[in-house]
Amino acid sequence: MTPEEKSLLERTYKLVEENNNILISMRRGARITNIMRIAYWVVILVVSFGAYYAIQPYINVMLGSLSSLSGLVGNVNAANDAASSIRDLISPR
């Protein structure tokens, strides 16, 4: 092997080593990015379910109040209908 070929081979070897190191660091970065993305979504889901679990008693109380109010409104509507029926019967035609 001539000295020229040997120096060319050594330069090629150095470039291949540098390229390999760059590829390894890129692969490591991609793995870390994927792990962080998964952790990000896990945190968002856990916080969402935790917030729902913490707020659920208050939501149940509000829904109970709303249903009792709708029951009262239904009773008021029934009373208004009964009163209008009685007015219709009493009023002269």
C-alpha cells in the first residue's frame, strides 16, 4: 500500500468514526425525545383524571341541585296548568 493510499484510508476511517458518533448521538436524542413525549402525555392524562376525581363530588352536588330545581320547576308548571284549568272552569263564557 502506498503512503497516499494509507493516508486516504486513515482519513476515511476518521470520517467514519466521526459519522458513527454523530449517528449514535442522533439515535440517543430520538430515544430521549420519544420517552419525554410519552411522559408528557402520561402526565397530562394523570392530571386530567386526578382533576376530575377531585372535582367529581362538587359536580355531583351541582347535578343534584339542578335535578331538584327542575323538579320544582315541573311542580310550578303543573300548578300553573291546574290554576289555568280552574280559571277556565270558573270564568263565564
